[in-house]
Amino acid sequence: MTEGFRDLLEIGRQTRPGLYDFFKEKPEPVIPGHLRLEVEERLYADGGVRKPLDRAGLRDAIGRLKREGVQSIAVCLLFSYLNPEHEKQVVEEIQALFPEAYVSASHQVVPEFREYPRLSTTALNAYLGPVMQRYMENFQHSVREAGIPVDPYITQSNGGIISIQESVSNPVRTAVSGPAAGVVAAAHLAELTGLKNMITFDMGALRRTSA
């Protein structure tokens, strides 16, 4: 994160339940505090550079994360949706010093304004990335082993489809893709059958547990 914004992931935004309840228990952040590191840099609100990126400090932060044994790194700097240059430099350093780490940069995942939604989305993308990468590589291998000559595609949140590679780079785009796929399929069936009114119902699998 940009220096001074380390705790943004926990601060969040004002639209939350129990705004004035001091005893309200908050969910654990997806990235613990000791792994949220700052880098010295700053952009103006128009994307202009106020303070250049401190490369030496950045290398120290990358080294610390490597020693901590992290698998994935989320990069979210202030105003990078307007000027992603500093984020690109951070990604370049990570790839050079810690190439085995999965990297999510906010200007690639969700290049939009409002810091907390951009940060939280990028953090979730980084959290899901390594798991999705292993799963999709196994899935693609299984498809080829089955003799299917074309690459599979994955449904994304808006009901459209993305490639295996895109689902690995941006796994957060597959959130709630199951219900989205159901609605798209129902709309297609309605078109094929000529039905003008259709109600869809999506029920997850039921699992019985024993005491």
C-alpha cells in the first residue's frame, strides 16, 4: 500500500452495520496486519507524481514478504487507476526478486476510483489466485487428457465467459458465477422454447451430516 494507508483494509468505509457500536465484532481481514506493508510513493488526485516510488524501501518490503513465506501479493497504490506507473514498477520488482509469488495489481484487476473497494477486490483476487491457478491447471490438464480438442471457458459474474488464463489472472471475476450462469441458461432456454415468462430457481447441493 501507499505509505499511510496500511490499515485501510480494516477501516473500510462508513456504510457498515453497527457504525457506532464499539463492541461490534468485525470479521478478520483477508490480509493480517503484519503482512500489510507500505511503500513510500504518492500521486496527486489527477495522477501526477507527488513523490517518486522508493525502490530501496520497496525491495526491503518484498524481501520481508518472501521471508514470511507468502504465496500471493496484492498491490494497491493511491490513484493508480489514473496513473498505474508506480504499480507497474512494484510488479516488476516483485517479478524480479520474488518470481514464484502470485501478484495482483489493482490497475489490472479493477482500475476504478474509491480506494477501499479497489483494495478489497484486489486483496480477494490475490487470496484466490494461487488456489484458482492450481485448480485450473488441473482442470485444463483433465480436459486434454479426455481428448477434448478445444480449451474450456469459465463463466464469470456477469454471465459471460472468460478463458482459463483470464480466470487465473482475475479469479475474483468468477464470484457468484454459478447463479449468473443459471440465469443466462434459463434465458437461453426461454428463447429456444418461446416462453415469454420464466421463473428460475437456483438451489445449492444439500449435504447431510451425522452427529
